[in-house]
Amino acid sequence: MPAVPVPPPPLLASHAAVRAASAAASHSRRARLAGDKPPQVGALRRGDWVKLICGASFEDAADVRNLSLVYTLAGVISPIQHTKLDGIHLRITDSSVFAVDCIDCAADASVVGAVNEGIDVATLIVPAVQRPWVMVSVNDDCRDLHFRKAEFDPEDCPLDCPKPCEKVCPADAISLERVSVGGDHTRSDPLHGKYEGGVITERCYGCGRCLPVCPYDRIRAVSYVRDPTMTSELLKRNDVDAIEIHTTGKGTDMFNTLWDSLSGAINNVKLVAVSLPDIGKSTVDFMNAIYTIMEPHFQGYNLWQLDGRPMSGDIGRGATRETVSFAVRMASMSDRPPGFYQLAGGTNSYTIDCLKKADLFQSITLPGTATSQTIRSRQALIGGIAYGGYARKIVGRTLRKVPVQFGCVRIEDHPDHLLEALEEALSLVGPVKGYISSSSKPIMRQADRP
Ligand code: SF4
Ligand code: SF4
């Protein structure tokens, strides 16, 4: 089970400088966006909404906390004003208060606590920063790939196996150690040893990459469905703003059942997202059927997450094609259901350029519609992008460098690493928000050091 999050640490003295500069700089940005309330909805309407996906099954509270902190501050730094954080120059601009709009995490109380702790620490560092919505992800069908965990018994692993499972796992969720049994083990005497460890359950997010690489077919995937009663309890918390329901498109019965069980709590959240794959010609009919189930009972905003190639954004350029193709097809459908539309599944640093080529980046359509009302205002056809594996990978590279000294790592205690992580996060969030162009690298450099 994930560790219980610890309370935020005292504010570092050096963060006060960041806070002061940002508060002054943020005024004009806030004034400009005052007409869009809540600001997350403004972002969806403009087409610059960004969601961080921590992973529907990723439950490592320490990593989730640090990721949430970094991506909440991802827009803090831009090249106009200068301040200092522990001897390192930061540049802070009036576009500095908006970073990700939403952080999507497992529907688990510890994980939700970790996300909120990360956001809390970010707002202690820069109080003017926009607090992202916290979204919990659930499924109506155990066949959804996001809701599974890899499993195997390490004692079944032959000692001469080169452990490709460990190498291929993008989450460092497999750890195997060879230990001696019954006397000193030597390489030439493999019978006197065994493997210990296996899958670190809270880190496994079900990507499935370890399954085909095992030469002995020892790994199995165990699927599950999030408990709707526990989910309802989460929705009643005042630190949960949105829910995402993953559905496989294989029929509406399971969605209907889940929707019924959440009905007592669903209006506690501001937004309901439905994540679904492209199921071809019947996609729009299926979406309209889902919309018909939701519409009479929900008073908030609704969003469609177009899930292209699940959990693949860290693989490379090709991974993003499916979600952009999905968006192109939806854009051509006049009978698509009301609501905001957002990309996911294979999203990475190439997604913006692909969307631009398809003429869908922040392009406008009429009219925009929310679940319970028709909004006669202009609205971007694609409201934004959700980043998962790629977002975790680029910041995770830095998180892994932080020395583990006293148990749980707090990225804010290591300003050099925090800056490096912010640079990575900004390289992804910045192009969507318009802070930096999609082809440029972000602006913090070690050369900025005095
Ligand atoms: S399913 Fe993916 S995340 Fe889980 S252990 Fe296998 S490779 Fe790692
Ligand atoms: S690849 Fe298969 S046999 Fe080899 S260590 Fe991993 S799970 Fe065990």
C-alpha cells in the first residue's frame, strides 16, 4: 500500500523571493482571465487546458506528490523578470500563475491526499499559482487497460533469466534481487540462489510492456474495477473537483450501472470526463448514448477524453498519431455530443505540432455546450491535452536524481532539482499555454547561475 503522505514541510526561506516576484507579476494575467470562471473552463474554451495524468493505477504517493508539485508550478517561470532561489536565477513573468489545469490520479484516498499535498506545497511557494482541479479516475469495465497490475512470483523465475521485465518497465515497478539460498551462491552454481522482489504494486500502472518480454511467460495481468462506494466517498471530499470514467465502448450497461451508483455524489464535482477509445463508426452513437445517461442528472461540465493509444506517450513521435486522428474524425462529425474535447493516450512533445498540422490546435467552433446549458460563446474544438507517461518520464528523470536521505523525498528541499524538473515540465506545458513555442526549449539554463 502507498505510504501515508506526510504534512508539507516549512516554507524554505528562499521560496519567499519566488513568491513575491510572482505575486507582483501575476496581476495582469489574472485580470485578463477574470471573465472565465472557473479558470479551468476558460482554458477549455480557449483550447489551452492541460491535464497531468498521474496514472489511474499509479499509487506511489511520494512520486505523485512531487509530480503534482512540479506540474502545479510548471508555468511559474518565463523569461521576463528575475529573482533568485538559493543562488539560482529564476525568471518570472506575468504568465507565471497558470500551469496545469487539472491533475488526474487514482481514485484512492492516499493518492488524492498526495496530489493535494503537492499542490499545497506549490501554493506555499507561489501563492498566486492557479490551483489545479483534482480528478479521480475510475472504470466501468475491468477490460480497460488502465486498471490492471502486473504480477508474478519471483521464486518462479529461472536464475539465468536476464530480467528483461525489469529493463522494459517505464515506471521502475519491477525490482529483482538475486539472493543466496543454503550457502554461498556463485554464478557458476545458480541452483543455490533465487530471485526476491517482483512487481512493486503501487508503482505498476498496467502498461503491459513487461508481459510479452518474459521468455518464460511468468507474468500475468490482474484487472480490477474501482469500488463505486469508495469513489462516492472521494467525490464528497472538498479537495476532489472532477471525475473521469473510463469506458471501453463495449456497451452502455456497465456505464449505466456505475453512473447509478455514483448518482448520490456526482453533483459534488464540477466536471465529469468520459475517457473512451475510438471504436470506429459507432463511436459517436456510443457517446450520444452515454451523454443521454449523464445529462438528466449532472449539473456541471462534461468532457470527452479521446484516448488514442493508451499509456504510450513516452514511446515516441508515432504514439501521438492515433489520438490526433481520433480528434480529426470527431471534428468532422456534426452529430458529436455536447461537451469539451481533450486528447490523451500517446500524447507527448509532438502532439501540439500534429494538432497544428491538422488545423485543430485552438481552432474555434460554434456553439460550445455544457451538460446542463447551451453556452452561446465561441469555444475551441479541442479544449486541450492530457499528458501521462511522457509527463512522468521527463520529470521522473530528475526526481530519480534526488538523493534519498531521510525517507520520503521532497523535491522542494532540493532547489537545483526542483528547477530542473520545472524546466522539463514547462517544456511540455508551455507550448499549450503559449508561454513558449512548441519547437523551442525552455528558458532555464545552468548558465543562469551567478
Ligand atoms: S505493466 Fe508496465 S508498469 Fe506494470 S510492471 Fe509491467 S512494465 Fe511495469
Ligand atoms: S522476464 Fe520473466 S522470468 Fe525473467 S525475471 Fe522477469 S518475470 Fe522472471
